[in-house]
Amino acid sequence: MKRALMFWGILAAVPLAGILIAIGYLAYWSVPVLTAFVLQGTPLVAFDREIGFVPYPNAVSLRNDYDRNGNRTLSFHVFNDRRGARVARPGEQAPDRPDILFVGDSFTWGHGVEDGDIFAHLVPRALDATGANLGMGSYGTTQSLQMLRRNIDLKPRVIVYSF
């Protein structure tokens, strides 16, 4: 009886070990290490009961991303006005009556680039209009609609929702 248990135990251990090694490889050992980032200055987001998080008002921040070897891979500034709209310089305020109001996700917000390179900054300038960028990274349709409702008092002529 002992021999039979030992036989079946060894027989079961071999495929079980293979399964554990496969899970370890697929779920842990082959997954690349995430890059780290360092944020200097004010936070980028603030807690909000309704939306979850909103752009931090009057933010003055510098974000630097690093690879696993400690090399900087990305660096950009974030400046927000009193409403949390992304602006080009510290202390700048988006217009009280912008011609174009932008809402949306990280593409609208401009993750990874300076404000002057964001389409929400370039489009109004190209059209000789004013604009306000209320986009935010990780926002979806619901959060964008909530931001639009909160800031509809700006009474923009055009609303651009991009995702």
C-alpha cells in the first residue's frame, strides 16, 4: 500500500510541478517590471465624492518617468488653474468664456507632453479662438460628462469630447 501511494504521489507531482512552473512563468517571471515615476510639486489629482478624482486645482507639478535601469524616459510639467483645467504656465487661468471646451481622457489632457504640444492647446490657437482643457487621464464618458456638467457655466460655443 505504501508503494502504491508513493507511486501515485510521484506520478501526480510531475504534472503539478509543470503546471506551477508554467503559471510562474506566464504570471510572474515573464511580466516586465513597471517603470517608476516621481512627481515633484503638488499632486496631479484630488479626491472627489462624485467623480472619484479630479485634476488638482492650481497644480504646479513635474512628472519624471524612469525605466528599470534608472534612466529617465519621460518628463513633463502639469499646470492647472482654479477649476483644474490644464494651462501652459503656473498661475495662468483658462478663459471664463472659452470658445472651445475640451473634455475627455489622457489624450485630451495631454499625458506625457507639455501643454504647448497638446491638441487641446493647438486647436484653439490655430482657429484664433480661446479654449479650456478639462480632460483628465483615465477619464471615461461618465467622468467627462460630470466634468462638463460642473463647468457648463463657462458657456462654451463648442464642446469637444475626445477619447
